[in-house]
Amino acid sequence: MKELKTIDRKIILKNLGYEAELIDKSFMDKIDTYEEELLTNIHPRYMCKCYDLAKEDGKVSLADCDLPLQGPKIANELYYCKKAVLFCATLSGDIDLLIGLANRDDIEKAVILDGIAAAALEEYCDMVETDIADKFPDYQITFRFSPAYGDLPEGSERDFTAVLDSERRIGVSYSESGSFTPRYSITAILGLMEKK
């Protein structure tokens, strides 16, 4: 899998609530500097599991898996798929440490790093999708669904991490209070539809 070497400026600026034409050079220079620092410190990883899909009465479920896929949107998204892939991705705990240190000494830097980290996680997930698609060349992947988006209920992240055993395998857990450790982590599901 390719290494994450740059992060989309548009996504960073969107995360920070800015538009490119409103940013002066000194602020862009800070983004460049902090992006380089973040990219030096991330150690992104992911893991995934593939399941056959079962369909009954308009509902979709993962075969041989107790993870519920509630809601009509996820059912519609996966209904014509033969398989689904669950994945968990993280930028690593080093980013939590980097931003935590910045938060003590330089709030502006911490806020900018947070926006960069969120953009980096998004880009890394795009790379994960490409990697998964390469592993299943006979299938077309669907839109990425994550808990708390679409109609997968918030809190499903805990179920996803349990099924994936992500804490043991890549060090990602989801707390009772509703947060990932490391913070810049995500769980998601992709459908695999047979190519015609």
C-alpha cells in the first residue's frame, strides 16, 4: 500500500473552517510546517475482515457474524452486494501525543494539527478503499459507511471494534463514553458487488 505523503489542502481548510482565498501566506506556511510534522509522526495502519452477506425480508446481515446492520440506508447500499468488508483504520497514538503536547503550549498549533489529522485520516481511508478494491478485483466496492453516518447508529463503533478484534490487532479500542483510542481512528463497512 502507498505511503501517505501529502494531505489535500481543501480538506484541511474545510476542517478548519476556512476557504483558500481567505488565507494569508503566513497561515499557509504554518499549515505546511505542521503537515510535515504530522506526516513525520503518523504510523497509519488498518485491518479488515470480509463476510458473505445474507438477505431476508429486505434486511441484510453478515453471515456468521452477530454484528447488526440496522437501518434502511445500509440495507439498500448492501442489498445487491455479495460480500461486505469491515475495516478499522488509525493514524496511531503518536498523533494523540503530538496534539496533546501542542495543546499545552500552543492552542493554535493544536487546532491546526487537529484539522490536518482529520484530513489525513480521510485520505488514508481512501487509500484503504483502494487497497481493499485491489484485493477483490472481481468486485466493485460501494460507498464507505461508518457508524454515526447514514443510519448506522452511533455506538456501533464498539461492535465493529469487537468483531474486528482491533484492540489486539492494531491497538484501536472504543470506550463506553464514545471515543476512539487512538483518537484519529475509524471503523467502516464497504459492500462488494460482483462485476458484470
